[in-house]
Amino acid sequence: MTPKTAALTANTASLVLFALAAVWYAAPRLRKMGRAEALIALLWVNAFRYVALEIFSAQSAGLKITDGLRDQIAYGDLIGAGLAVLGILALRRRSGAGVALAWILALETLLDLSAAMAGGIKQEMMGAVHDVPWLILCFYVPVLWVTLGLLVWQLVARRAEPLDSGGAPARA
């Protein structure tokens, strides 16, 4: 098996397994949570997107990636992480700004992941990554795609629900 085939297989398997886990476990639990708590839970997954900063180390260790794609990935994920943390803070205070930030994050994530995927395909990254970037690409990126689907679902399905409905009370 080539490194590219192995990475594509792992990436696909992760996407399928995370989607199954989302349908069987995450979705039923999200339905039982209040709106704010459900959104917060999904935003937490994005709060750690700063892990993409590892791409600077990977490039200096020999990963062949253009500076433009490196920067697009790193800074796109930093923006996503920042939006997620701001959204969490706002939702914990039951501010409607948290919902707006969640929508902005959803759009930013769609654009960022799509652009990174297109750039990665163009630069044939699937066969070139190893070590930590391999784990990020084959494990964390599929989690982000599945979480994006769950986030949009929650934003649309519960749009008329107040933020303070159900779940635990807001904490400072």
C-alpha cells in the first residue's frame, strides 16, 4: 500500500466512523441538551484547531508545501479556533452573539476546509504527510467535517428555540 492510499483509506474510515458515532451517539445527546449547551459542545471541537500551527514545524522538517497553502491552513484554523472560543464565551452568557458566531464559524469552516482540501489535492499532500500532520489530516479533519454537519443541523433545527431552554443553567 502506498502512503497516499494508506492516508486516503484512513481519512475515509475516520469520516465514516465519526459519522456513525455522530448519528448513533452525538445526535441523540445533542437533542437532550439545551440549545446553548448543544452548540457549546460542538464549538469545543473547533476550539483546538490551533493544532494546525504544527504545519510550520512539519514544513521545516521537510513537508513539501507551499508557503501560501501553509499559511492558508494555519491562519484559517486559527481564525476558526478563535471564533469557536468567542462563541463558547458568548453562549455561556446566553448571548445571541454566540449563535451568530456559530453561524460565522460554520461558514468559515466550510470555506477553510474546502480550500485546504483543494490546495492539498493540488499539491498532492495525502501521499506526503506523516507523523503529526498525518494524524491531523486523517483523524482531526474528518471530525471537523462531521462536527460541521452537526453544528449546521443544530443551528437550523433549533433556530426558534431560546438559548436558555433545557440543560444546565448558565455559569459565569
